[in-house]
Amino acid sequence: MATITPGTSSPAPTDSHASTGLLQEIRQFWRQFFIAAFDPYRPELHYMRGPGPACDAKRKHPPTSH
């Protein structure tokens, strides 16, 4: 699971680059948001759910010994 963390905390710039920094932070937030929200990895599809058909076949027909 991904987490979204705020960017670096720096004092607010007072020059004309303030809007550029703000746009960069907004862009970074949305990029991280979309990565976290639309992450294609779904761990619930990859865990083992139990014994498969080979195990069932062994239990149904135990080998006979002589």
C-alpha cells in the first residue's frame, strides 16, 4: 500500500517563483495520488488460497502398498 506524504516543508517564497513552487507541489501531490490510487498491484490476487487439485487427487486415491 502506498502512502502520500507532503513535500518538503520550506518557508514560503516571497518572489515571483512562489507560483512555480506551488504548482510544482500540486503536480507532485497529484502524481503521488494517482500512483497510489491506481496502483496495478493487488496483493489479494497473489496469495496462496489452499491446496490445489494435485493435493485433492492424492487424498482421494491413496497409493496401495503390497
